[in-house]
Amino acid sequence: MPQTPASLQPGDEVVTEPPAQKIVNKKATFSGLDKITGRIINFDEDIGETVQFGALRVKTDACYTRPATEAANTDAFVEVDEITLQGEVKRIFSGWMYAASPGLHGVEHPIYDIWLTDCKEPQQTIATAAPDPATKPAAPPPPAQKKAAPKQAVQQRPPQPLPPIQQQQPAPPPPPEQRPGLFGIPGFGR
């Protein structure tokens, strides 16, 4: 007998969402922080292009966004290499970056931070079929003739000026409460 999850009952309908559509983009936008100077630089790079930021080389292999009808989810596959003082190239990051969570898979470097901010220039991913020249498109139906309702004259009153604003004085504080003193005598023992 197959196992069913405890939350499903016989007759329950299981609905699964279609997979999210990805829009392929031609450019990726990054921000880079130089931790020494505190300066943030924004830069764009074409997919497949390598851009140098300080001692880092950034190459984006893919950059995806989602349609406006879906939850925003911008991600890119990025490779970051460090050029050492000896001129050696050392790969310090290779993986997916997410614009919504820059710290999730970020570049770990003592001097520089780089994070994905956006993807730009979406490629046309939906192909439209060319119309068949043998078939004529259906003519749109003629617009319905409506009788215009006669306009009624409405007499409008001129706007009345508002009464002047009166400033309210705060209410006076209540008189101090007379409490009995020591032995029930007012003022005694204070």
C-alpha cells in the first residue's frame, strides 16, 4: 500500500506550480566595495566578458531574471579570480550569486566585496508565430451603438470658506489630591 503524507486526505487535490520561467539577459550589474577606501563602484558587464575590479577579475557566464508576474529572483553564475602580487591568477569564487541575498554566496576577500545587483537587456525568449497569409484574420465586430444619456444640468454651490482654526488650550492639570497624613490627619507627618 503506498504511503501518503499525513496532511493529505482521500479526495484531496494536489496542485503543483509550473516551474518558474527564466529570462536570459545579456548584461549583469554588480556593485563592488573597496574596504580600504570605503568606495562603492557600480559596473555592468556583458555575459562572457571579464571586468577587472581592483585586484579581482569578474566574469559572468549567465544572468537570469523572472517575469514581472512571478516573484523577483535575479541570479547569475559568476567566476571571480584574484591577481596576486606575484601576478598569479587564483580562483576565489565560482558559483551562483543572488541579487536578493548578496551575502548568501558572496565573494570572500579581505579587501573587496562584490555582489550582483541586477540583470539587464533581456533576450527575446518567446517566439511569435508568423501569421498564415492564406487565412484572413477575423474582422472585429462593429462597435455597439450606445445612446448617450442626456446630461443634466447640476447647479454647483460655490465652495464655502472653512472656519478659522482655533487653537485649543490644554486642559489645566487636576488639583493635587489631598491624602490623609500620618494618623489620618491631613498634612501631619509629611
